Amino acid sequence: MSQNSNAKRAVIGACIALFGNMGLNSTFSIFLPSFMAEWGAENMATIALSATFGCIMTFICSTLLFAPVLKKLQPRVIFVICGALAVIYCCICSFANAIWMIILAGLFGGINLAFGTHAMGVAAITPYFGDFGAKVAKIIALVLASASVGATAFSFLPGALLGVMSWRTVYLVLMVIVVVCNLIAFFLIPRQEQAAAGAGGAAQAAAADIPGLTRGQAFKTPSFWLVFIGILFLSISYLGISTYMPSLLTTYGMEQSTASAMQGIMQGVGILFVFIGGTISEKLGVKGLILTTVVPLIAGALIYAYVYPNMAVVWLAVICSVLCVTGAMTSNICPVITAVLFGNKDLNAINPIFSGGAFWGGAALATQVIGRVVTATGSFSKGYLTAAAICVVGLVALFGALAMNPMKKKA
């Protein structure tokens, strides 16, 4: 990376914004036991509609609104809007007196998720790809890893605060943290006209000179839809597993605070995997990245399904969590496979559909697919077995997309 100060500021600002926004949106599973205690354990799947509808909003915003909004508003301005959305989300949760209010809050959280994480972080640094040179994949991984850092911190923090204050007050504390993060990002990320003057902006000024397919051209290829299905299914598996993990652990006798810490460990290890995802894609290519993401995830889900219920020990939960957390690298797969299959011409229009649309569309389905299996069968093991099977389908879809690479046909 060059000494371009604007490029460095953009990276730092994007990292801070993703830390706060992703952190807030990773807390639902931590509060789920508190919601169940408030409104009845039998309402678990109904309460989980908050995450379902929230992720549907993320899906809609990412697939339909992200590209048009980004043309009108700069990333730094969008992060300020995310701060306002965080206030609405946290206040509704804090003062909720019925399940429908938690579900309503989820809608605002979903909009915040669409514009505050993953694709938005990549969009904030895209004008500086020329400054990053050969380290683009590592810089993207660094920005995405900041989201995992936020998810980890916000997994430990609520668990610790729940011991000294009510869950309603904890939401207000989180609100302040997220607002501050978004405001810092606003002041750090350069204005768009400054970005255009930088080396990276100049390098990408002529869109016609950038190799790749437009979003419209990508839509017409089988690879686009296979990637969409692949990311969708991987996110159903990974996010379904992580959403219900605290409930699984508490069901088998673990304290809520310990289960919260366990998710923090899972997210903490995920930081490492997301960060090294850039190196993996450089060394092993996108196929190696996909296999490194998916195979351990399947193994962890199967151990949780067949082994853990018979042992229920902390060290086994740690092992399973470490295996499952490789699924966090699904966020790395999105921009990497987009560039491989469709080039960089329309990266900021195609990548959001995968990292925002398919990934969080999968999250919307995850809470219901896995939750309904658990509710219908009364077995977390069958829910996790379902997650493993879904993950296999996602793996096959991604390799199918690579086999029909439209960029190779174009060349």
C-alpha cells in the first residue's frame, strides 16, 4: 500500500464503521435468551422473525437500493445514516413491551446491516484499489475482519453487562458505541471528490477500460445465479449455526454468560480466518478459499449434531465453534469470486448482491429454516444436521459457477 493518506484514512474509517455496525447486528442471538425469558420460550421461532425480517430488509436494500444510493450519497454520509438507524433500532428494543416491537426493530437493523457492513466497507475503499496494488485482497480482508472484530467485541460486551444491568439498558449502551463509530468514520473517510483525485481514483476513472462484465451482463450468466445460490446456502448454514449456538449450549446446561463468551470465542477466531482469507485467496485461489471456508464448517456442524449432545463439555464446544467459524470467510468469498467471474468493471454493483443480498438473504432464511427444524423435531442435533446438508449444496453451487466462468469465455 502506498503512502497515500486518503487511502489510509478510507481504510481506517471503513474498519471503524464496520466494527460498530456489524457488532450491533451480531447481538441478536446474545439477547435471544432474554427475549425468551420475557415473552416465553415457546415463542423462540416467532421472536426470531426479528432477525428474519431484518435480513429480508438487508436483502432488499442490498439487491435493489445499494447501487442507486451509492451513486447519490458518499460512503461517509451513508455511515452517518447508519448511526441514526442504530439509534432507532436500539431505542425500540430497549423500550419494547411486546414481541412485535422486537420484530419492528429488526427492520431498522436490517437497513443498517445493508449499508453499514460488508459491501459498504468495500465500496468505501474501492476508489483506492490502485493505491493498494497487489495487496487489494489483503486490504479487503482487513476491512472485512474489522466486522468480525466488532462481532467478537459485541459478543463479549453484552454478556458482561447483562450481569450488572438489564438487557434494556445494555441496548442503550450499545447504541452510544455504534453512533460514535459511525461519526468517526464520517470524519475519516475522504469526500468522494478527494478520492477521485487520488492515484486509485485516477486508475479507475475510465470505467470502459476496466475489464469485466456489467451487472446486466452478469445477470444473464448461469455463474451469477449459481454464486447467488451458493452464498445464500452457505450463509443459511453458518448463520443458522451461530444464531442458535447460545440456545443449544444453554439447553445442555451451560450458563448464559458462558454461552455468550463461547460465541465471543467463535467470533474471535473468526477474525483470524477472515483476515487470512486474503492470503488464502492469493496463495490457493478462490477454490482454496471456498474449501477452507466450507469443509471445517460442515465438520463442526456434524460434531455438534452427533457428538456434543452426548458429552456437553466446554472444550468440545470450543473445538466445534472454531471449526464452524470458518464460515465467516463467506464474506471474503463474495468480492473475490465476483472479481474472478465478472471482473472489476461493476464490482460495486455485483458484489452487494452477493455479500448483502445472498449472504444476508441466507441469514433471513437461517433463523427460520434451522429454527423451524429445531421447533418441529425438538432437536438441536437435527437442526445442525440440516445446516451441514445445506452447506454441501452451497459448495457444489460455487464450484459449478467457477466451472462456467464467463470471464474465461469472454477471453
